Amino acid sequence: MSGEAGREVDLSVSLGGFSLANPVMAASGTFGYGIEFAQFVDLNRLGGFCTKGLSLRPRTGNPVPRIVETPSGMLNAIGLENIGLKKFLDEKVPLLREYKTRVVANFFGETVGEYAEMASALAEADRVDALEMNISCPNVARGGAQFSSQAGIVEEVVGAVRRTARKFLIVKLSPNVPDIAEIARAAEGAGADALSLINTQVGMAVDLQTRRPFLANLTGGLSGPAIKPVALAMVYRAVRAVKIPVLGMGGIMRAEDALEFLVVGASAVQVGTANFIDPSATMKILDGIRAYCLEHGVKKLSDLRSPA
């Protein structure tokens, strides 16, 4: 073969029981329910996207102010505002049927029972291709401790969802834990098909004019380039702790950032904060990954992974 066709690179990704046309996905909480970005992005070119986090009932989220820019990033304390399960199924799912990209429903709950109920309902939706459970949420039955905080709690909630829903299950991990490898293994052992990490880190910003925190919630989740070194290290550790695929995220703004995650072993990446700065960021990152592979003679994505 000769010409451009002979130099093509296979960007497809196999996550076991779930495949993607390419490794670039949009991260939950930064891409609405997908439809909102259709005028900026060719959704069918994406490997997939994760919906805004969904709960059993609608949530109005935290009081304002709830977003503040920080050096090399941003803090958010949105409070998981969303339209709720029923409205998503009734109003958003029908609109997604015209697109072929992979749709991953991100969801959460306040109890193990809520997680299981959400998973069961979302797994039946015809346009939901996979589930992503956000376990960085307080467990009201255990005094508000995050589901992600202890291996035993992770095993309990992931196991409950696994028994309820057979659809491909991604567990999204928090970086705010002592040992990410232990939590990753707990999720894998309880039945996760894949992991995604990292979620935001806890942070704070102070307004010196008022001498109070900028956010009404006092603290928020830090995202953007500031957390990329932490995210890379945690993805590296998680990849080597489990046998299931890992999706990397945290500070991916350019193709070079995404490529670093692929090199350390991530099977795919999720782009988050960059979507707020440039709604077409995912498309530019996808084009950049392809260009890098062509320039360096990389035929398939797995060849990018470092042996170290």
C-alpha cells in the first residue's frame, strides 16, 4: 500500500466487552448530556462521552458561587446538579438515538440501594451503551463517608451494582484516598469491567477582599492542568494493580497530554475541563493523537504503551 491509506493508524479501542472507535471520550460533568455540544463537536467522531452525573431524583446542586478559576485549573462545587433519572430517560435518551457514538451514563447515589436502582434502570435504556458509577459521593447510611474511601465500602457498592446490571460497568475512582491501587483492586474484585480515574481533588481558594473562601461550599473539586501529574501517577499505579482496562483523565488539554496517559497504560482518555475552554477540544485532541501516530509510525494504539 502507498500514500495516506498505507500510513493509516488503527485508533480503535477494545475494553473487553466494550469497544470504542477511538480513545477520546468527553468526561462526565463537562459535556452536559451530549446534545448540548452537538453544534460544536461531531459527536459521531468521538469515541464516546459520559453524561452529566445522574441521580434518582433531580438535584439543584449547591448555592452559588460554585466555580472559581485557579492557577492552571478550576475549582467547582456544582453539587452534582442534574435533571434526574426519569427526565433523562424520557427527554434525553430519545435525542441520542440519531448518533452512533458510545453513550456512557454516569450515575451516583446516596445509598447502596440507590446505586443499584439507578444501574438497573439505566441498563435497560436502549441508547445507553455502558455505565460509569461515580463513587466519590457520601454514603448517608455510614455517616457521610465517601463510597470511594475504603476498599470494603467499594466492594459493597460495586458488588450491588454488578448483581443488578449486566451492562458494561466502569467505576470512576477518587484520588482522595491513601492507596489508589487498593481501591482499584477492590473495584475489580467486586465486578467492575473497567476503571476511570482520576476524579477531582479536594481544594480551596480564598478571596482576600472578603477574607472568606470563594466557594459557598468552602471547598470544591480541583481539575485542569494542575492535577495532571497526580492523575498520571495514579493511572500508572492503577494500570499495574489490575487486569481490567483503565481510562485516564485529569488535566488533559492537548493531544500531548492524552498521549502521556496512553503511554503509561490507559486504554482510553476522558477530556474534561478543556471542554469549557474550547468546546471543540476533543476533536483537536483526536486529530493530534492521529497525527502523532502517523509521524512516529505507530500502527495501533497499544504500541504506544511504555514497557516500563
